[in-house]
Amino acid sequence: MGQIRNLEATLHWEGLFAYRYSSYEHALRLRQQSLDVIRMFGSQSDLAWRLFELGEVHRIFWESEKALDLYNQALPMFKRMHMPLALGFDQRARGDLALDEKHYSNALAHYHEFEAYMREDNHLWGIAQFQGRIALALAYLGELEQARKEMSSALARAYEYREDDLALQILLAEAVCRLQGENIDETIVLVSFLQHHPGSWNETKQRAGDILKSGSHALTPEAVKAVVGF
């Protein structure tokens, strides 16, 4: 049993790295293998988490219907076992789906639910993440002053815990603030930095790419290259 546990732990962490930095196929294979092991040997809480994590792979790589189906399989188990951390991340994931659909007020509501669970669990990494997500939703809603306030607090926490990859994701809110302020050149510079930084997660790069498209639609490719320097 110890060997099985070690295998599952390895698959879990490799799967996390894969969906942050590797391909959809690689991340999907590892998460599915982890789920298969848990179905045979794991607990109900482990099973719920692995279903949710498989959903995260699909969400990050734009398979939103598959993601939502897996979240919905995991959620009743999270509720039954009253797992505040898991319930919080479920709200964050649903907020991310809403954000993808440009339902920014809905996303913000989910992120505030995420906040409540993270505070209940006193999850420090999660507190930094919910502040970053709230900042991003507020930026899209045009609440730039409040967005930057939330972002500043999130960045301070991320840097305190040396979570540079999370800090890069939090900076997406600043990119949207610059875009909303029609500072197109500054927006393009920042999102290009986020897209090409080696520490940026796949999700960060994808959202940066969306912001770049919004900011550069009126510019020629030559103008964009002139702004970013390559």
C-alpha cells in the first residue's frame, strides 16, 4: 500500500506541473492515471479531489463542458465531507469558467465565495489567489482603483511566501487595468512579459494572450513588435 501511495503522490505532483507547464495530452494522461489509482485504493476525499483536478485540466485547456461535469461530480462529495478548502477551490474554478465566458459579475460572486472558504480554512496561498482573482474580475468590470488595491495586497502575500508563479498570474489584473485605461502600449508590454516569462503557468499565458488580442486588435503586427521589442 505504501508503494501505491507513493505512486499516486508522484502522479499528483507531476500532474500539477504538467497542467501548469506542459501539454493538454500530458496533463490529461497523468491526471487520469492518478484518478484510476485513487478509484482502486483511495479514500472518498481523495477521489473527490482527483475528479476536481481532472476538471482543472479540461478547464485550463478550454474544455469547459468536461470541466464542469467533473466539478459537479466532485462537489457533492466536498459538501458531504464539509471540506472548506475544496469547496473554496470549487468556487474559484466556477468563477474562472464565468470569467472565460465574460460573465464578470458572476465570476466576482464566485470569487467572494472562494474568499469566505479560504478565510475559514486560513489557507494563506488561497488568500493570495482569491485576492488576485477578485482584482482581475474588478478590473474587467472597470473598478480599477479597487482592483489595484486587491492586486497590491495579493502581490504582497505572494512575494512574502516566495510564490513568484502566483505573482505572475496576479499581474494579469494590472494588464486589464492598463487596457481599461486605454494604455495600449503598456498593456502589450506587460502581457508579452507574462506570456514569455518561464515561470508563467499555461493559464497565465493563455489569459495574457486574450488580453493581448484585445489590446492589439487595432495595431499592425509591426507595431506590436515595435512595442514589445521582438
